[in-house]
Amino acid sequence: MPARSVADCGDLPFLIRRDGTWLYKGSPISRKPMVCLFSTVLTRDEDGKYILETPVERGRIEVEDVPFLAVELEWSGGGKDQVLCFRTNVDQCITAGPAHRIRVAHDLLSCEPTPYLHVRDGKGRFPIEARISRATYYELVALAEPGIVRGRKVLGVWSEGIFFPLGDMPNCCKDAD
């Protein structure tokens, strides 16, 4: 049987807003099972563009920031034995660790932190990520402990034996070793 070629549909009328809302032709997709289904066929191409790809067709979609939100946190253990599990807005549970790293980006003007969780690899060097919601980030900060990363004193969290820095140690705490 000959291999099927995947039809390129070009730009599709989908938008994923920064708040995690999926739109089709400008209207929110209100059925969560439909959003969850689409999320399973979402990938990124070698240029970092977001693609919905099934075995028979694919098309580019627009994403304002990242396609998913980490909206809930469960943890167990403590210190290096701690395990952090996140639930996304599409009900996927992801454990932070070697395959699912946490990173924190900072706004260039306000210096506000924006934390992200690696969900899965894309087709190139651009991963698919979830932005960690503000409330969930505050839970992470409450679990933070001091550490040193590349010679800098930071606050961070452990999960599956990996230390993830969340930010620099506040000045008031740097001398309190």
C-alpha cells in the first residue's frame, strides 16, 4: 500500500489566546473535549510555528504565547526527593523533571517573571510549553528553597532530583546563610 501524503492546508483559522482560550474563526471553542482533542495533534515545526497535524492534513495556527496553561500543582516529598505534578488546562498531568523542565522568562521592561513548563518536544528545537498560572507559580514560590546556580544565589524548587531556579535570592536574604 502506498504511503499517504499529508495535505498542507496552509493557515487555519485557529487562535490560542494567552489566557488558554482556543478560538475557531474568532469564536471560542466552548466544548472542552474538542479542545483536548485538538491539543493532541498540536506540534511545532522546525521554524517554531504551531501546527495542527493529523495523519492526512496539517495547517498552521496562531498562538499568542504558548498553547497550554499549568493550572494546578500537586507535590509530594521534600528537598531533592520532592516531586511536582502539574495539571494543564487540557487535563494533562505533567511531572517536572529531566524531560519536563521548568524555566522562568523575565519581561524586559518590568522584569516580571513568567514561568513555563516543558510539555513535549516539537519537530525542531522549539518545545511545546505550558505557562504556569500566577496562582500555581505562587504555590511554587511557597515551596522554594535557596540554592546556587552558576555561582548565583537563587530560590528554586526540586522535582525528580532536578533543581529549577525560580529567581535570584532577595537581597535581604543573601547574607543569611
